[in-house]
Amino acid sequence: MALNKYRTAILLLLLTVISTSGCFRYSFTGTSIPENVNTVFIPFFPDQSNSGLGDLSNRLNEALVNRFISKSRLQLANDRQSADAILEGAITQYNNKPFTVAGNNESSENRVQISVSASFKYKSDKQALWDKSFSGYANYDPNDNPIEGENNAAADAMDMIANNMFNDAVGSW
């Protein structure tokens, strides 16, 4: 008799969990997005770092848009007024410095490190859900095609930043 009551209680608990889980939409990437959030506006992040690389803003914007569109159900909004959520900021710092030094006092590995200041908010809220800095880095060999190495390291650093920003934005839901 006690076993039947136990089974009934578990069944009721499972039905309650299943019926209340419909309040949020779940995607297979592990993001949970409120029903009323359907669009995101991601303006270009100006490059205030004096990096000398002319396409950092483009790289970051493309990486962010790709993540939000491919890893969530959100659509990209064309302007701030039509968006349900807004992700904006600026590229604030760019460093390309020796990371490891070989025996002859020459750099055997350089590190590109990029910092971005960003905020994420719902259009309906007056305050940002978060407003913080993100940093990404990647290493390359300056003795083996240094220009391509720096460009590839910058792209990898931007991908790291975009992943962290996406995770923080959808993780807050």
C-alpha cells in the first residue's frame, strides 16, 4: 500500500514538473529564452583600441551574430526600436606582446589579447542585465608568417570573447 502511494507521489511530481516546464522555450544548445524575447540587436562595436587592425569590429560583429542566430531561436533585429534585447559595447584594448622568449632573447611566441566592454539588456528594462568587460587571447609564432599569425590570433581571441558574451547573455535567462 505504501509503495502505491510512493509511486503516485512520484508520478504527480513528474507531471507537475513537465507541465510547468512549458513556461520557457528550450533550445538544444542549452539556452533558455523567455517567450517574449524574439529578436536581438547587435550594433557594431567600435574599435577604440588603436589596434591597427581595421576589421576587428567586423570580426566581433560577425562572431556575435553567428552565435545568436545559429545557437538560439532569436532573430536579428535591424534597429534598436524593433529589438527585444540589445547587446552593445566597444573594443577597448588590443595588445600584441611577446609571451615566451627563446634562448637568444627573441620572442618564440607572441600573445594577442583583446578586451571588450559590453552591456546586455532587455528593451523593456531601464537597466542593463549586465555591463562588464570580456577578454580573449591567442598565441602565435612571430617567426612564422607574423602578419597572418597575428590576424589568426586576433580572430581566435574574438571568437573567445564572442563565446563568453553569448554564454553570459543566454545564461542570464
